[in-house]
Amino acid sequence: MVLEKSNSQSPAARPEWLERYRFGLRVTEQGTIVSIGDGIARIQGLPSAAMEEILIFEDGSRALVFALERDMLSAILLAQGETLTAGSIAHLSGRRLSIPVGDNLLGRVIDPLGMPLDGGSAPECAGRQDLDVLSPPIVARDFVNEPLYTGNKIVDTLIPIGKGQRQLLIGDNGLGKSSLAIDTVINQRDKNVRCVYVLIGQKRSTVVGTVATLRQAGALGHTTVVVAEATVTPGLNYLAPFAGCAIAEAWMAQGQDTLVVYDDLTMHAQAYRELSLLLRRPPGREAYPGDIFYLHSRLLERSTRLAADHGGGSMTALPIVETREGEIAAYIPTNLISITDGQIYFDAALFAGGFLPAIDVTKSVSRIGGKAQHRRIAQEAGHMKLDYLQFLELEVFTRFGARLEASIEAKIKRGRLLRELLKQDRLSPLPVEFQMAWMVAYNAGLFDTVPSNQIAAVLDRLAQWVGGSGLSLDTKQDDWKRELRNLLTAHTQEHKGESHGARAIDEKSEGTVVDVRTRR
Ligand SMILES: Nc1ncnc2c1ncn2[C@@H]1O[C@H](COP(=O)(O)OP(=O)(O)OP(=O)(O)O)[C@@H](O)[C@H]1O
Ligand SMILES: [Mg+2]
């Protein structure tokens, strides 16, 4: 009766899927959980499962196929219902893991599966992106040729970063690695760079603190925070950086500039090690599985600068890695050093000596960022790094109390002045015109007469002045010098009385940083 009725309809009126529908046998596989625990399920009865395929359980829980054996597979649990237990039924979904992507993620805090963690509704995004995809081929890439400003004095002048570069932040715990990454994200305000901050295996207090800091600084509007707390399953910790990368990748494909922070990959390596040991994979060096290098290089290779005919977008990556006792030759740190395009090294002795940010210029490099630096900044920064390194070596002599040649003493004095100038508080990223201003003033010797206790005040004044000065990077050097000389002369006149009794910059007590370093 019904069939007759439908037959009488014209074919045009029937939906397309009905037209194509054919009755027939369909073979489906049904798996059963053999054992479950520690975020891992071992399942029998799914012989055609593929690696990284999503499994759906009868209670709606989901898992990701992670290891295939002869008659068993292991899957990492992504969402676990309370009733999931040995004997539960699993089906193949035929899909790979993907995450919603798009501008609606800006300002949101999400987990690695795209679920909201900020109390809001699930982000509505038109697009989805696979978590694990191939990195762009060489022909789709371009040279790193545009600077990405961090707002940090040392980095923007001496260790410059370009858009599409992968720059490692490395150092012991509590030395300011995350602070530099957060400052860099904050500095992308109004610069049309979309940011993704991935927190992996962090304490809840750190997560809350980071989100609050970004919000207060007005940086959440251009940022997505992807969070896998320390308490979630190792599977989610393992997926977090890939999720962050996929979100940035989708923007990059649209021609946008993006910045991704992985905070931190030590935790990521540990989560992967935990997963691998639970899956009984053979442990290698430091008990990490042998493919940990491949895992991190696969992740970081996806950061790049795309060629103009591929949209011209870019993904800059700031992976963070923690060292123990400054040991950069440990397994994960050396891996990451060799994968990235440079590193910013944080030193415990500098931190203890009050040199903040505690960036050790001697061990930090940027292999490709120099090419992307603005011509005028590169010119002013010119020999600054070499001179500074030379000064650090020379300063060691001053501890012997030997009488030094006048020329060496002058170099040491200039070096100490530079060290004072390079100090910077956290949460105060500075515009690139400011970097230009202090470097021109330093190179022209305009700070030489400023007493050490007034350096900070002079720099504050410089920072306030530079925005309204109308000067830009393309302004002639002579014009910069003239304006700066006027400003500094005015400052000296106003504070004439205060400088009385101030320590000169070259007194021995200024060498505290070096002293701490030697005691180590
Ligand atoms: N430039 C700075 N000026 C003043 N204080 C700073 C500066 N940079 C970092 N700090 C302080 O140093 C401490 C450690 O910073 P942060 O948490 O960024 O370090 P970390 O290396 O990320 O640590 P962890 O290894 O625990 O993640 C914080 O209390 C922070 O306020
Ligand atoms: Mg940190």
C-alpha cells in the first residue's frame, strides 16, 4: 500500500538519498571491551579498525584507536561515561578525530575536543579540522620574512623572531618561560595575529591564573585557550597540542597570521610516555618511546609561513620545555632544540641575581628571525649582541681586583649600562618604536650620563613619550637622535638634585649577576 503510494510520486519529488537507497546486507563489526583502566580500553572484535579512528561505545563514550595488535586493539578514552566497563560494546565510527575551528573560538577556553571549559555554550563553528594532518609541503612554503614582535627588549632586538618561526623557550621551572609567552600573546593585541595558548598538564591554579591574566590584559579577544589539566586522562594531554595546532592551522589556511604557545611540551612528552607504557610499548631512552622525536617534529613541522599563492598565512610556534638543573642535553630538550629554529634560554643564576627576564643571551639563538628583522632595528642592534657577550667575559676579570686598561673599563661600563637597560617587568610588552628609541639612545651614548638609579625612570619616560612622538622605524637616525637628546636633557634638568649621591653604573656592586653565576 505504502510502496504503491510512493511509486505514484514523480521521481523529482523524492529525496535524493531515497533515490540512491538500495536494500542489501551490511556487515558491521561489534567490539567488546576486555579491560579498561588508566584512560585506556582494550577491545576485541574490531578487525577492520584503523589507527586514530574514533570508536563509539553503547553508552555514548568515545575512544581513539591508538594501537593495533593481532586480535586486540587499544584505544585512549576521550569521553568516558560512568557505566563503561569490561563487556561494553564498541562500534567503529569510520571518522578521524577533528575539532571545530573558526573565529567563534576567539575568547574561548576549550578542551582538546572543542568542548567549552569556560561555562559558555559549545562554540558554534562552521568548519572542522582534523587533529593530525600532514604538514604543508615545501612548495607551499615561503621564507620567514616578517617580524613577529614579542614586546620583549631582549628578544625583539637580540634574538628576533619572524612569522612562521618555531622558537623554543627553555629553562628550569619557575624562571619566567610562561611569562614571556603570555607577554608575547598580549603584544599581539591590535596586530591581527590570532593566538592559541595550549596548556598541557598544568595545575588548575596555573590554568585559572593564565586565563585571568590574558583576560585582564585584554588579550583573550584574539586568543583561544586549549586546556588539558594535569588531572585529565593522559590521552587528552597527548591530544592538546595537536588540537591547538589544528585551530591555528585553519586560520593559517585562510591567510591569517597565527601564534601558538605549547605550555609545555615536557608535560606532553610525559603524557605520551605514560600512554606508551600503559600500552606496553618498548621503552627507549629515559623510558620515552622511540617515536617521541617524530611526534614532536610532526607537530612543529606544521608551523610555517605559507607562500602567497597558498594564502600567505603563517603559524609561529613558541613551544616551552622545562629542564632540570639547567641540563639542556637531556633527551626531550635536545630533541626540541634540534627541531626548532632557535631557542631562548632562561638561566637560574640570572633569575637569582635579579636580572629579569632571566634570558641568557649567550645560550639563546634565533636561526632565521634575523632575516625578518626590520632593516633599521637590525642596524641599531648590529654589534650589540657580540659586544654584550664580550662584556660578560671581560666582567669576570673585574672580580680579581686587577687594574684594567681604560678601554676595557669603558667597555665594561657600557656593558653594565646595557644590562640595566635590558631588564623588563612582566606584563609590560613594549612597542617596536620603543626598542628603536632605547637602542638609538644607547648607541649614541645618550644614557652615559644618566645615573644608574634613574635608568628605570628614564625608560618609563621614554615609553610614554615614544607613542606620541610621531617618530617611526623609517624616521632618519639623526631625527631620532635629536628628539631623544632633547628628551633626555629635559629629564636630566628636571632630576638634577635626585642624582646626587647615586651609584655610578660601573661600581663593583653592579656585578652581582656574575658573582651568583660563579658560585654555582
Ligand atoms: N620579567 C619578569 N619580571 C618580574 N617577575 C617575573 C618576570 N618573569 C617572570 N617573573 C616571575 O617569575 C615567576 C615564574 O614565572 P613563570 O611562571 O612564567 O615561570 P615558568 O618558567 O613558566 O615556570 P613553570 O616551570 O613553573 O611553568 C613568576 O612569579 C613571575 O611573576
Ligand atoms: Mg610555566
